Amino acid sequence: MSAVRPQVLVIDDEPQIHRFLSPALDAAGYEPKRADSGQEGLRGIALWSPDAVVLDLGLPDMDGKDVLARAREFYKGPIIVLSARDREAEKITALDLGANDYVEKPFGVGELLARIRAGLRQADARPTPSGPLRIGDVLIDLEYRRVERSDAVIRLTPKEYEVLAHLARDAGKVVGHRDLLTAVWGGAHKDDTQYLRVVVGQLRQKLEPDPSKPSIIETEAGVGYRLKV
């Protein structure tokens, strides 16, 4: 099985940035993703959980610093900030809000790629689950984004996979409703528990031996869910 290419989401409203960055990222072995506004970028982070984010501070619909702050409510990967602003205060604010690095426009592609690589190395150094997680006849392999039951691949929707992945990263622990909703749907949906109930119900239909008596995804009433290990 070939490894999945790391995804890099570029949030920038300038078409020319995407025109030269997308092929450069592709040639460097990444899968480029595109967003042209702050709201679109936040949705992309929640949907794809990219391996890294390149974020322009000057966006048409909202301040890039607000995008950064909201993304940090649920996204832990590296964020490299792009901006034409050369004021020291802007750089300090972005770093304080959780940016991993800062590149000023105009910039060289080689420099940006080096900073992405550095950010990914830092992310790889964080503790991660050691290998695939097996619960009964269910196998969850986060490295390859693969879920199996009785050795057969289970097809999950993006939302189903993200909910399951967040539970798997904290297997054995209760993950709160708001934490899951914020991580998967974004902060604007932190109280929309119906979204979560629907997706957990779909996961149980696909993974549980008896969905009416959950033994893999347990409910902690009024709190959240736990992946039983």
C-alpha cells in the first residue's frame, strides 16, 4: 500500500498564489488544497484535517488573525502565515495566536517549502498512537486513514472518519460533545449535538456488532463519547 501524500491547505484570495503554489506543492510530494476566503478555509480545515496550513492574513471576508485564532480552537497541525505586512507587531501577534512560522510576501517557494517541512517535523515529534488500533474485529489505522471490520474495508464519509479518528486519538477517554463538534464542524457548530448524534449513529451501524447495544462507541450521557479499548 502506498502512503497517502500529506495535504497542505492554502488559504489565500489571490489566484496567482494558488497558480504557482499548487504545482510547487504537488511537485514536492504534497496534495495541495485550496481555499479563497477565511470561512472557506475554516471549513476546509474541519473537513480535511490537513497536515499543514498556509494562511494569508489579508483575506476578503475576515481578518486572517481571526481565522488563526478560530482554527487553533480545534486544529493542532502546523500553520504557516503569509502576509505582505512587514510590521513586527503583526508577526508577534500571529505567533502568539498559534502560528508556527511566518513568511512575508513576496517569498521564495523554496523557503516556504522548507518552513512547511520544519512544521511537519515538529508535528511528527508529538506523541501519536503507536500503530493501528484494534477493538474486537474492528481495525482503525490513522496513518493510512483506513478502517476495517473482519478484514473488510469499511467505507466512511469524511465526517464519520473525522469523528472516529478524534475518538481513536483519545481511545479509552471520554471526548466531550463540544470538543468533537468544534474539531469536526468548527466552532460555529459547537452546540449542534444533533449533527454528532447522527454521525455516531451511522458509525455504529457500520462498526458495532449490535448497534442497539453499543460496545465500541460508548455514550457518556450529557458529556460525550468514548471509544472502548
